[in-house]
Amino acid sequence: MRSSTVGWLFLAPTLVILFIFGVLPFLYVLVIGFTQWNSFAADPTMQYNGVENFRRLMFDDQFLYSLWLTLKFGFFAVASQILLGYLLAQLFMRDFPGKGFFRTVHTLPLVIAPIAVGATWRLLLVPGLGPVPYYLNQWFGYELNISRYIDQAFVATVVMDIWHWTPLVTLTLLAALASLPKEPFEQAQIDGANRFQIFWHVTLPLLKPAILATVFIRLMDALRTVDEVWMLTGGGPGAATRYIGLHIWRVVFPKTDYGYGAAMSLITLYLTIVMCWLLYAGLVARRDLKRAE
Amino acid sequence: MADLSELPPEPRRGFLPIHTNGFDRVFIAVVLFVAIHLFWMRFLEASVPLSVGTVLSVIVGAVVIARG
């Protein structure tokens, strides 16, 4: 049997599963995105309406606001996670008493379901019941009310996401740090480089692929956050934390506007892919090109 | 010895600021196609019909695929 045939046979189960659970649903959403389909409308059947859903999207202030909020949320959450995750990974590279215990505890948020994370943070932060607003008020006279102040609600969702997902970044970067070769660092020390120079010219370039992969994963996750935020703030106050996933959910389920919701999902997918590709092209492909030149 | 026909296509350098293969250029063409249409619907459709945008994005896509 030819090696390429054997290769395709090994790949076949994955390709079949990918086609059934990835490609087919995408094609279905793509078709629905070009239709008017609302089960509670005067005509509940699926009607082709061209690019009307996308035209509507471009003038939908609520959608554009949700998109902006989601990008803001993704930027602050992912940037903070990468920074904190890197610092924690550097900490775990050293030996200190209780390191094993601390590492286990630090990893625990990863195994908690997002809906449970949202519920826990709600119990911590909800005004009148949660201990955090109570003690902040008692000790510092600070009024924390995520049901009332939009900035506090936004920051609360970002902090919750950081708490939940920083361990993933730490583990990824820890694995990358542990696998780095020692020679470049020894060479830099012999050449008299200080700690910042070693970090900037040796550690960071060697870690770049791992950091980039982690940013991709976290960015994609952050842009589709729904359940945690739904539990913590319900998208409020007003629409202050109605990120794009929540907004799509509201359009598709309570409003049953399937065609419009599908169009929103497609645009969100499009933006996620474009952002990841731009990151890749800007940080990796251009560097490879410069190196080749 | 590897069959040369099975090797992936050699990335090349066109007017785009990165090395690209055929798949990359088709991907960029599709991304631009969608972006031009969304931009057109938001800002230009009131004065210029969307079909002009479609023609423009097809031309842009063809140029990217051929020379990118």
C-alpha cells in the first residue's frame, strides 16, 4: 500500500469527525445567515434574503457596542493573563517551600466549570450578600456594586476571567520555560548581559511561539465567553457586560431571530480568525521574512 | 527518495509583506472580499451600489491570488 494511502487512512476518522461536527454545522450556519428565519414571525419559514442580515448588522448599534465591549474584554483579560501567567511560570521555575502545594492550588480554577465560576464570583460580589462588597465598605468605605456601576461590572468580569484562566497560561509557559535550552542563557551571562537583556534578547524570542499559541487560545476563548459572565452579571447593568456571545444568545433564543443570530455568529468567527491571522502575520511571518532577507 | 510532486508548494514573495503559498493568498482574498463588502454596506452603499463593491473585491482577490 502506498504511504500516502496509509496516511489518509490514519487521518480518515479525524477528518470524518471534523466534517460532521465542524464543517457541516458551519455550512448550516452559513446558509442560515443569508435567510430570514424567525419562528415567531408572521412567516416562520426560512426565507432567503441575501445579505440583508449583514447590512442590518453594520447599522446595529447594540451589536457594534457588544463587539467593542468584547474586544476590550479580550484585550484586558488576555494581556493580564499573559503577564501574570509568565510571572507565575517564572516563580514556579524556582524552588521555594510549599511549591508543590501552591502549584496544585493555583491550578484548581482550571478544573471548575465556567458556570460554577460565575456562580461563585456572583456569591462573592453580589451587593448585600457577598463578603467582598461588605468588607470593602467596612474597611475602606468603598462602594462596590456590580449591579449598579458599569465600570465595576466590566472589571469584575475581567478579573473573574483572569482568575479562571491564568493557570492555563502559567502551565503552558512553564512547560515552554522548562524546555528552553541552557546554552543561550549561559552564553549571554558570559557575554555580560544583565537580567533585563537576557529576558528581552534570549527568553522572550525563545518563548515567542509558546506565548503566541497561548494568546491565540485565550483570545479565541475570551471572544466567545458566555456562561461565566451570564452568571455573574447577566450582561448588565444595562448592556455594560453584554459581550458578543451573550448578545448572540439573546438574539437567537429569546428573540428566535435565527437568521440574524447566524449572521452575527459568522461575523464574530470572521473577526476572530482575522485577528489571530493578523497576530500571526505581524509577529511570526514578518519576522521569518526579515530573517530570510 | 521523496516524490517531488507530493512536496508542499514553495512559499513565495509577492507584493504582500510576508511569504505566502496558494492557500494563504486565497485566504487573504476571502478575508478582503468580506471586509470590502462589510465596509461598503456601512459607508458607501447609500451612494454606490453593492455590486460595484463585489466587482472591486473580485478584482482585488484575483490580484492578491496572482501577485500577492
